[in-house]
Amino acid sequence: MSRKTVSVVVPSFNEERSVQLMYDRLTTVFREELPAYDYEIIFVDDFSTDGTRAEIRRLAAVDVRVKAVFNARNFGFHRNVFSALTYGSGDATFMLFGDLQDPPENLPQFVKAWEAGSQVVVGQRRSSDEGFVMTMLRRIYYTVIRWTAETAQIPRFTGYGLYDRAFVHILEQIGDVQPFFKTVVAEYGLNVAIVPYDQGKSVRGRSNFNFLKNYDFAMQGITSSTKLLMRFATLLAAVIALVCLGFALFVFFNKLFNWETYPVGEASTTVGIFFLGAVQLFFIGVLGEYILSINGRITAKPRVVVGEWVNLAPAAGSGPNLGPSARDLPGDTNENDA
């Protein structure tokens, strides 16, 4: 019976201090607890600005099981994470993030659940070092998702988990340029198992996810997982439009039968304001429906462009190997930290 292979993918951004530690901890897990499995470790760097790539190249030079994909510029958390999962060639792909908040030592639990028949095994945080405000905001977010989403997301799940090859093949068929991974897992993950764990502190010292980036993260989650809020906006606009139209008619007829009720010009102004308000609110709702439709018909374009492959053959359709000089391309400063 042939040995199974586990591909480990590590989305990274400015993780210079944790690359060696990540390698040491992962190889220890495979050597001591999973000796029956072959493995590869793939660092997927989203255009780091520190010495992350140099550290990865150093490891890849001494261990062919260490591989790397270097993006030609920074494409952001969602796009990098989603693409990272498609690079592994193993029977299952284990994803954890470069700052080591999610412990590699939990991998044997993930493998056990996978071998028991779960296609997707995800980690769910029991605790983290977030402050009270962020914890409460996350609870509100997941409450909104639970009430409105067509398929409920897994709460306190960042992407840390083990994914069967069959699920990875599903990811490869999704053409969305800006996929929201939590929604994809909720919709397409079969036989999902959950492994609770305690999240540690980032090796880099602090998360690069500030309030605005967390807000963007939450809005992408809401808009990609539910139509209800947009439909509610359309319905509310229609109701308010009817109320405004009714009030406009009331003012109009009241002016006709009680001519002295309003000063000269006030009735026509009031009717005009409420009528135009009704029309605007209605068509704002209609516009929202069109935006919702466009959201499902996003123009096809590459999710990321790879600048360099290290110890790894380029994936089909992923773009040319641009070489190390691709680091000189301009890029924004995002990070891969959930």
C-alpha cells in the first residue's frame, strides 16, 4: 500500500522571524507523530517586504521538500489563501498561517479526523489574545451571518485546517477572483469535522489586521454569503416609497379641499420632495439588485500572478516564472493574518 502525502501550505507575509521555527515544528510533527506520511512544505509568499523570501530560499536549498511560490506583487489575504490551497499535490492539504498563531502540533488530530472520513477538517478557536472590543464585534458579525446567510459559516474559523484532494479539486473549479474562503467551505465542504484549539500569539508580535481591514473582511463575508440584506434594503425602500407617495397624495388632496391649510408653494414643494424621495428610494433598491447580479458575474482574470517557483513546477494557468526581479514590482501592503 502506497504512502499518503500531506501537502502543507503556509500563506505568508513578512514572516522572516517564523520561517525557520515553522519548518522545525512541522518536520518534528511528521518525524515523531506522522512517520507513515510523506510531506511537502510550500510557503506561499504574498510579496513580503522583509527577509522572508531569503529565509525560505535558504531552507529550500537544503531540503527539497521545502517549496515556495512567490507572488509577483501583493494580492491580499483572500486571493493568496485561496490560491495557496491549489498548489499542493498531496492526498490532503494542510493550511496554517506563517505567524504561527495556529499550532502545527494539532496536525495529527486533523489527520485522524480526515482518515475517519471527513473531507474537510477545520480548526475552531476556543480562545485568542484579541481584546474585548474585537471579540464582541466578531460575535455580532457571526450573529448577523447566522441570521441572514443561506449557508451558515463556521464561527471562529480562519482557514486553518486539513482539506482532502477532492475538496481542493472543487476549489480549482471556482473562477471567482476575490473568493471568500469561509463561505466556500460552508457551501462546498462535505463531512466537515471541527477541531477546537487555543490560538497563540503571533510570532511577529502583533497582527497587521487593523479595524479597517477587519471591516473589509467582514463586509466581504456578508456580501458573499447572503442576499437577504440587499433584498431587505429593496423591500424597505419599496415600503418607504409607498409611505412617501401616500403622504404626498395626502398633502395634495388636503390642499385641494382645504386651500388655506398650507402657505403658497409649500404643498407643491412637499409633494415634490416626497415623490422624488419615493422614486429615488425605489430605484436605489433596484440598483442594489443589479449590483447583486453583477457580483455573481465577475470578469474572469487571474487570481494571482506568480513571480517565482522554488522546487515546484508551475501550476497550469498560473502565469510565467518572472524570476526574483518580480519583487521590484509595486504592491500594496496587506498581510495574510486572519
